[in-house]
Amino acid sequence: MFEHCLYFNTTALARLVEREWTTAFKPLGLTPSQGFMLRVVLARPGLLQSELAQELSISRPTATRTLDGLQNLALVERRKTEADGREFAIYPTAAAVALKDSINAASGAVTRRLKGALGPAEFDDVVGRIRSVRDTLG
């Protein structure tokens, strides 16, 4: 019935992938959204909140809610910028830095599982095609 429906198939795929990442990040006390955001913050400390939202292709209010959760877990801190007192730069805390290897290991395990299920070439092709569609439609 929905063989040619982009919405149905991408949403069904997103639910399956969400379960994988939820399982991977649960032992760390993180949601997938928090885990991916924290990976960006760890890789690029001092990123502005607006830049973080753009990097993750999410709205600013969504970024704010996710950052609130990470701040409540004492994993990030917001610092006002000198250029604009309304804008915040985001930095990882020592607790976040201590989680970095575990977050990367959890992410690597999911990627290996998915590549094992699909095959490495198919996995890379699917990810590339999805990114291309996202860029075209975005």
C-alpha cells in the first residue's frame, strides 16, 4: 500500500533506527538526541547555540530543550558571548569529557550492527542517498 510513499517509509525507518540508538545510549543515561548533541559539543566546544541547532538540522527551540536536558545532567554549560549577550556558547563539562569514549563506543557499536545487517557498501550507499535527498528537499 505504501511502497512508494516517502513519508511512510522514512518514518518507519526512523522508528527502527531510533530504537537502536535508544538502546545504545540508555546505559549512559542519554537519549539519542542528547547523545548526538553531546558528540557535537565535545567535538566543537564553544559552538554557539544557533550553530549547534544548524549543525544538527534542528530548530532553535528543539536545541534549547535538548541543551536544557544536558545541562540538568551537568554535561554542558552555557556561557554568554561577549559579542551578543543573548547568544550562548556551549561547552562540555568534565563529566561530559569523561563520557566521550563511551559515547563513541556506543555509536560505533550501532554502526557496526547496521553495517553488518545491510553490508558496508549498502549502508554507505543508503546513508549517502538519504543525505542527498535531505539536502535537496531542505
